[in-house]
Amino acid sequence: MERLTQPEEEAMQVLWQLGGGFIKDVLEQLPEPKPPYTTLASTVKNLERKGFVLGEKLGNSYRYTPLVKAEEYRKEFMRSFVGSYFRNSYKEVVSFFAKEQQISAEELKEIIRMIEKGKED
């Protein structure tokens, strides 16, 4: 799966949240400063070319529907991120956040409980 640019990812986040929509719908949901309409339209066209959305012509406009699920993209993004920055080691990811004090001991204990519970299922 191809990695998205920041503007593409922002547009996809809105399309996932809305379950699809028109360019004007996406534009309304983006934070300030909003890109020009034509820039956003080009970004969404790129998403269509990459296979992330399907554009359906309705009148003079196109309605875009996500073809890739948010969870699917998130999993692929994380695999790539961990591979690129942490040598495919999730242990190194957790260690990094612990050293940077971005995760507490209580949160780590909760993660361990989640892992142990997952093993029981």
C-alpha cells in the first residue's frame, strides 16, 4: 500500500469520518488554514488514482467513497513506521516512549494485561 502525503492523509481522515462525500464536504471539515478548493480536488483525485477512493459522478460533481478502511491503512502505516524507525521491533517502540516519558508505568501494565488477555481468548 502506497504511503499518503500529509494533505492526502488529512483528506482521507475526513472521508473515513464522513463515510464519503463531496470535495466541499471534506473542505468544511478540514482545520484552518484550509487549502484552496482546487488544491483539495487535486489531492482527492490523487487518492482516486492511488486506489484509496472511488469517485462517482453525480450531476456536475463527484462523490468520493473510501475504498481502503482506516484500520487497514493504520496497520500498514504502523508496520512501515516501526520497520523504518525501530528495526521492526515493537519492543523498541515501547522502550522509546518509556525513555521519553510519553508512557507511564500504569499504561505499560495495562498493555501487559491486554496482551495477556488476548492470549486467553
